[in-house]
Amino acid sequence: AGVGCKIDLRLGPASESMRLLLAEGGGGSFDLVFIDANKADYDDYYEQALALLRRGGVVAVDNTLWGGRVLEAPAATADTAAIQAINDKLASDPH
């Protein structure tokens, strides 16, 4: 497809990779950030994603419905609680 030169594969902890991208001047240069990693760090990924996105960019967050478990009160697991927290944040975020 001739797009291999456009792919920068980074393996490792997502937060660390995102911080490196920002330190390397990658802020404001991404059209799309897809978040699907350890749920406890979704908030950190989201904040870094905002810094990486160019104006009009999109953040897509996986597992936001979590098979309906986001409606549990109280949350039965730490992952469910983390997803509930990011959903609450997204619902009130002006971005």
C-alpha cells in the first residue's frame, strides 16, 4: 500500500510512549488517538491524547459501555470504576 513510511510503531507502556511523542514535538500533530489499554490509566491517556491531537482531531475510547457494567453501583471491579470515571469526565468535558 506504500504507507509503511507513515507508521511509527512503538511498543511499551502507552503513557510512556505518549510522553515521548510529546517530548519529541508530536503535540498537535495527530488526527486520531484510539485509547484501549489498562483501564486505570484511561484518564492519563485521555489528557495526553488531547495534547497530541491537532485541532479537529478525534479521541476514540474503547470499552465505554463495558458490556453494560458501567451502570453498576457500586462498581464491582476497579476496571469498571475506572471506566465509569472516564465516562463521567467525558460527559462534562467541553472538548
